[in-house]
Amino acid sequence: MVRSKQYEMTIKLNGDPHQLQGPLSVSELLHQLEIDARRVAVELNLAVVKKAAYDSSVINEGDEVEVVNFVGGG
């Protein structure tokens, strides 16, 4: 994937400001945060991102991202 120049940006991650180098994909964000993509659901700007779209969904300055962990129980 060809990227434009990276820059410092601030997003809202689970309700809190978070600084990182971007733009980057949902997959890249999860990798940076050391989160297993198989165990979470991701919402980008109030829209659920399908796992198949993690590589192509780009996070930009000011975006809101929610990462929700799956919890098993019984």
C-alpha cells in the first residue's frame, strides 16, 4: 500500500485523545497497540469496520476510534 507522508496526528481512541504517526489503517493501529485483531471489534467514526476492511480503512487526524474486546463467559 502506497502511503503519503506520515505526520503526528491526534485521534480519539476509546474516548481519550491519542497521538500517533498517521495516517494509518485500522490493522496498523491494532498492531501498534499490540491488540489481536481476531479478539476485537472496531468502530471508526461511529461505523463498525468489518474485519475484511481493516487493511483498507484509513484513520486520519481527528477520527474517533472505538476498540471493543470480546469477553467470554458463561
